[in-house]
Amino acid sequence: MRPDRVIHVGDDWACDIVGAVESGIKAVWISRGRQVPDPSLMVDHGVLVATDVAAAATHITHLAARKNLE
């Protein structure tokens, strides 16, 4: 699958989010109330932050809808 068609969701910043971004994949980080370790990834790569799984589902729905419009 092409990276621009994938959304990765995870709660480990280094493994999940940095890995996804370095692969060209959109990412949603489940923060569970933690501070974002590298805010520049949010700005430069559009990483979204969710406090829990339910909030992550909302982000996924939004990103998927945008992908279908492109």
C-alpha cells in the first residue's frame, strides 16, 4: 500500500510516530495526557494528537474523509 494511503496510530512516540513520519505515513499519537516530545513533527508532518482511543478514532475518520476527497 502506498504510504499516502495509510494512517498509523500509536502511543509510543519514538517507535510509532517518528517511524511513521520517516516512512511518509500520516500519524495519530495517543498521548494519554503526555506532552508532545517534538512539536515540530506536528507542524511539519501533520501529526495529530489524541488523548485516548476515542479521540484517535475521530482523527482517523477526519483523515480518511480527506483522503477520499483527494
